[in-house]
Amino acid sequence: MDRSPPASRHRALIRLALHALGLVAICVAVMALVGQDPTRALTALEPLLLTALVVAFAMLTLLAAIGWRWCLAATSGASPGLGLALVNVSYMLVAKYLPGKVWGVLARVALAPSAGVTATAVVRASVAEQMLTIWAGMVVGGSALALPWLSPLAIVACALLALALTPLAVSTALSMLGVLVRLVPALRRRVDPTHLGLRLAATQALRVVMPYLVSWVIIVGCVALLTHAIASTPAREAIAVGGAYAVGTLAGFVVLLAPGGIGVRESAFVLLSLPFIEARDAIAVAAALRIWTTAGDVAAGLLGQVLAARLVDQTGGTPA
């Protein structure tokens, strides 16, 4: 459970929200410096498209909570309530704007007693979750990016082969947990490294990866719609741009010192999008996506605080 006073948690959330919005300001400033009009990213957001983006982010947050519950159940047998899962997800979404990529996991460790699980189980499930997110992003993003060049049959065959390797990928990531724990002192004090090892059964891994596959399909679809609105790109190329965004997001994810993947995500996305759209359009799409995701992350963080407060009130001091 997070034992810090509510006022301290609120101040920390406000600081993170301001930090995230500062990253958006940097993104807009960079657009201005390279001679692009920052307002292009906003003028393309017609009411129907804006509504679709809001609904999509809500669906992504819900899918992330479902995925977290399934990861925890598969790795420890625990099954927290959906409300607590949403709190956990909101912490991860906001904490990623701090360099290091571990602060969300540390927040989850603090909440571990609330879910009735050990810190070790939370770290194990978090690593499985991140590996599944990356793997699903590679499958969906790579498939979308290859669409203009490969036949649909070849893409499906490659995607199915990658999915068949999902259990191996997750098990490999879980086998490296000891290294993570040794590198992060705050985890080393709370986690028992002798109980980190775990292998997921093939059926478990394939079931748990499903929410993440659906999430990446939604993300690629949203990027395709936004690309079409900004650059009038044909459907096939717009979907490929969505794949470029998925791959760029993964690049930002693995660079530990880039808060929220800022700069890395946009650079990789623009570079991979150039075969399909002009550079000025790619930059406008990147800016619109940064605004969309950051606003959604901040909103999810606020929702998490509201849910955490409600859960504390309902349980007399312990979210459950």
C-alpha cells in the first residue's frame, strides 16, 4: 500500500503532470524551430476524430488494467479488483515520464499489500507485462509497417510465427529478473531474488498477450486515422505509418534515460514514416500523437488518484 500522506501523493502527481506537459511544450517548440506549424496537429482534430481518440485512450487504459490482472494471475495466482488494477496502470502511465523506467514498478511494489501479493510477485508480473507489451508491439507494428511491401498472407505467417515464440520471449525476460533487482537498490531491499524464476505455459502466455495485441491494433488504427486526416494518406500507407509509430514507441520505451520516450519515439517515427508521407506531415502527426498520449496519461493519473481515494474510503485505509 502507498503509505505516503494524500497531500504528498497529490503534490507528486502534480509535479509529474507538469513534467509531462513540459515535454509536450518541448515537442511543440522543436516543431517551431524546424519550421513546422505546431497548430497543424490540432486543426486536423475534427470533433468526430477527437472523440474517437478519447474513446480509444479509455479503451487502452482498460485493456492495460485487464492485462495487468492477467499477468498477476498468471505469475502469482492473485487477481486484484479492476479498480486496483486501474490504479496500478495509472501509476505506470505517469511514472514513465521520469528517467529510469523503474518508478512505476516501485509504486506498484508499494501497493503490493493492497492486492494481497508480495513485492516479488508484483515485480515478476510487471516484467511479464512489459515483455508482452513489447512483443505485441513488435508483432502488430512490424506487420503494419510491412503492409505496403509484403502480401497479407506473408504478413500473417510472420505474425503467427512471432506469436508462437511468445512463451519463450516472456520466459527469457523473467529469467533475467535477478539482474534487474540487483541493479535497483530499492527493489533489492524488498524483493527475494530466490523466488523470481518462473516459466509461463504456452497457453497462459498466449492468453495474457491478447489485451496487448488488441491495444496495439487500436493504436495503429488511431495513428492511421490521424495520418489520413493530416496528410490525406491512402489507407495502406496510413496503416504503415501506424506501424512506424508502434516501432518508434518501442524504441522510446527501451531507451531508459528518455522520459516518456520523448525525442526517441518521435525521431524513430519520423524516420520510418518517410517512405509513406512527407517529413512535414510526419512531424505534425508526431506532435499530435505526443499531445494525445500525454494528455491521456495525465488524465489516467488523475483517475488513478480518484480511484485510490475511493478504495481507501471503502476499505478503511487499504485499497483492495
